Amino acid sequence: MGGRLVLLPCLVVAPLLLAGAARGHRCDSLFPQFYDHSCPRAKEIVRSVVARAIARETRMAASLVRLHFHDCFVKGCDASVLLDNSTGIVSEKGSNPNSNSARGFEVIDEIKAALETACPGTVSCADILALADRDSTVLVGGPYWDVPLGRRDSLGASIQGSNNDIPAPNNTLPTIITKFRRQGLDVADVVALSGAHTIGLSRCTSFRQRLYNQTDNGMADATLEASYAARLRQGCPRSGGDGNLFPLDLATPARFDNLYFKNLLVGKGLLSSDEVLLTKSAETVALVKAYADDVDLFFQHFAQSMVKMGNISPLTGAQGEIRKNCRRLNGN
């Protein structure tokens, strides 16, 4: 469990995932050894800072995984999510999916500062996000994968894209699938990447509707197991407590495993976007059951889907820049 998975950027992909092969993905220009000569300690530096951050707060693993996801779904994996407000830039940090929710920016700053000391102007913020995602997953028990590297950083942000393109907790399954397909990801990727909810916490505001008014009749979602719903209501009242936190995986919230899928099968998926995987599509149901039955299969598909996601529309070559500070463009 959690064994080493060595993946070549676009070549080692199970047939289940090939349907989502990405149009516009330029994975051939990314490769895991990109910094082996220009910054040979890059991966070691990222891993050590991430390890310290997770030792301080286990939840940070989920936050760093989510940050990479929220970056890649907006303009591709280009570190646009890290930019602060400045002249000509409206930060994605203020979008509905990110405001009072996205975390881990200080950890990325710490990694960047260490890399700038070791290898000035060499390692992109976009690659830091991709490596921090992988290292976070491994450090809490999940699978390893080789991260294709060589991304460069964006020269802008898109708050509109952040508001519109990132799947939301209350989206319908067709909407979620459509948002994934726009990025060149398929239904198998939807289910595998949803498995990241085996770690981390969610705010009351993200699942309150399921407890009190799921179908506009003032009633709880009938797919929620009754005792689980009662427990959730204790921590998430009808009004107030928007920021109260609850584990996405009630059983093992700090360990990356396949308990998320086992929870779904007994009515204990926290978000509506989790539960619809079991109730709205025979294809997603089959994958949920397969991953619940076989943790190694889930780990394999999760790693493959993460590589695919990390290859969404990267900036390479002379595009973009290598930011010295991940929060602002060079020269600002």
C-alpha cells in the first residue's frame, strides 16, 4: 500500500483513462528530471518543507493537494492561484471556491524561499505546487508518482475562471463531469480524484443544504445515513457556524486510504458532490465499488489521474516566467 508508482508523463496510462486524453495538454515537454542539473536538490527541498508543515498540522496535506487542483482547473497548471491582488491582477484567492477556504500559501512561500536560496530563478511556482501535492499525498499514506516538471508561471490570473471552472460541492454530477471534460479529464478521473476527500476538512457552509433542505422541502438528504446526519447537524446548525469544520472522511480523516469510498457505500459521504458518485451514474458507482474493494487499484488510478491533471495546459519554454515570489509577477 502506498508503493512507488513510476509514471512516464503521458505514456503509462490505463485504458480506463485514455478516453480523457487531453487535447491541448503538452505533456511531452514536461519530464520528472527537468531540474536534475539546474537544481539537483529541488525535490528534496520541497519534500522537507512539506514534511515540516504537515508535522505542524496534518490538515495541511489536504490543503496543498486542493491548492494544486484549484490551480490546474483555472488556465492550466500555471500557479495563477498564488498571485495576490496587484495592478492589473484580480486574485483568484477572492473567488467563491477559494475565499476563506484555500490554504497553504505560506507553505508555498517557505518552499519558494528555500529554492531561491539554493537555485535562484530556477524552479517555478507551478512545479512547486505539483511537487507539494505529490509529497503531501505520500506523507499521509498515499501513493507515490513521478511528477513531470518544467512548467512556467503565468503572467495573470482569472477570478472568472476560478468562479466558473472549479467543481462545486453542490454541482450536479453532469456539471462536474462537464467541468472535468473541459480540462481533458474523464469520468474515471472524476471518481479517482474525488478520492482526495479521504483527507481534509470541509466547512459547514459546503454541506448544510444536505442537512436541512436538500430538495427544497426543508428535509435532509435521504441518501445520508440517519445517525451520520444527526451528528452533522450537531456541528452544523441551520444558521450560523458557517466555518465549522467536519472531516470529509469520518473514519480516517488524517490518512490517505480508500475509506472515503467505503463511507460512500454506507451513506456517509459528506458533500453532495461525493454522494452523487454513488447515486447518479452506473459508471461512477462501478468505480466507487472498485476503489472501495481494492485500495491498490485506487492508488494506481489516483496517481495516473494526478499526472493527467498536472499536465493541463502548462506554460513551457519561453512562455510565462519563473517568479521569484509566488505571490507577484517579477518586477512588481
